[in-house]
Amino acid sequence: MLYHTKEGRLPLDGTHMDYVAFGTGKKALLLIPGLNLRGVKGAGLSLAWMYRAFTKEYRVYAFDRKDQIEAGCTIWDLAEDLAAAAKCLNIASADVIGISQGGMIAQALAIRHPQLVHKLILGVTAAHANETIQRVVGGWLQAAEKGDWPTINRESITLGYSEAYVRRYRLLLPLLERMVKPADSQRFIRLTQSILTFDARAELHQIMCPVLVLGGHKDQIVTGEASLAMAQTLGCEVFLYDQLGHAAYDEAKDFNQRMLAFLCQRG
């Protein structure tokens, strides 16, 4: 199969976690996507294509969250799930990329399991649920509780992508709004709640591995300032795309190349 792509499920705490693996490299790379309505199941080939730049250097593992999410679940709990999943796959040390909510989980993973994280990339994320996150993601939580998935789909695009991107696909928006809804609404609600309670600022200084922070100056979901604040605390390299927002990881043509260049640096 393309890029030696494999989709699998790991037994975890009485439930399961879906994952996708691809690439032929000798090193391990853990990819933690953001909150979404679909998950990684069935997305193996699209993920392998999107992150094909990493397939020669790495065996990439893209993880979903567990099938069953307990009430009161936190980002720290999700990081523990990920550490358990890595152990199941005999991964003792890896480079880690976390995007959006996945970046929050990646921070918690690096703090609680420093031996697991060799290098860390934090993309369009934040060290705590700031006012913008509380407003936007809090609005998504209210919409999810009402079963209003079109609003979440629409705002994921209109708030996440650049104005040029939204204009380009404006005629498709009514269709895209109704295309996706989660298989388990309660699971999505609990995962959304975990974002709103996250705050790693007091522990962020415990991250000792090399870190790269990437963000979008026009991010309307977590803000570009959140990226700068993390980088200042960590004393690490940071790059913000001036004309892009939360979906910089999807829109910026050099996003993956920037990440790969950082990961391939010695150290």
C-alpha cells in the first residue's frame, strides 16, 4: 500500500484507540491531530499523502482519541492515553508533532513523559484555554450539545482558514456544513470540554527537549499571541505565518518542510 500505510486499533482501558501508521524510516514520529468530527479511521491514505515528506525518515503514527471518553476527561488524561498507546507499539522515544488540541496533548505528554519525547513541534496551539479559545470552542460546545453540527463545520472553515481560501470555496460552504457529524456526540462534547479546562502554563518550563512553535498571525481560534507566549516561556524557535490563521498547517505550502528541517537538525 502507498507509503506502507496501515490502519490499526489498540486495546486501551476497556476500549480502543484507532491509529494510522505510514512511512519506512527507522525513527518514530507521533502525530497528534486536533479536535475534529471524523477521526483517523479510514483516513490512512490521505494522512500518508499529506505527511509524505516524513515517510523516508520516519515511521509515522497518527493517533485518534479513545473510542470511549469518560466524563471529566482532561488533556492530561488524553496524554496518558497516548503514552499507553506508544507503549503498546513498543515506542520508547519519538519525535512528536501536536496540532491544535493535539498540541495541548503534546505539551502534557512532554511534561509528564519526558523520556518519550525527543523533539517537540507545537502547531497552532496554546498553553491554556485563553479568552479566544473559551469564546470560540465554548461556542462549539454549546452547538454540539444542541446537535448543531453545521455551525461547527462552518466555523471550522470560516474561522480557521484565510479569507482567500474561504472566498475560493464559498459556494461549497453550504454543502460542507452538512457533510460531517461525529458518530458519538457525547464523546465529541467531552473532548471539547477538555480543551476549555486546559492550563499548562505553570508546568511548561519543565519541557526540556528541543521545541519548535508554529502558528498563524491571524489565528481566530487560539490566536497567534498564544504561540508567541509559549515560545517565550520555552525559549524556543517560533515562526508565525503573517497571512494565515489556525489552518496554517493545511494552507502553508512549507509547513511540513519547516517541521522536517527542525526534526532533522542535530540535537
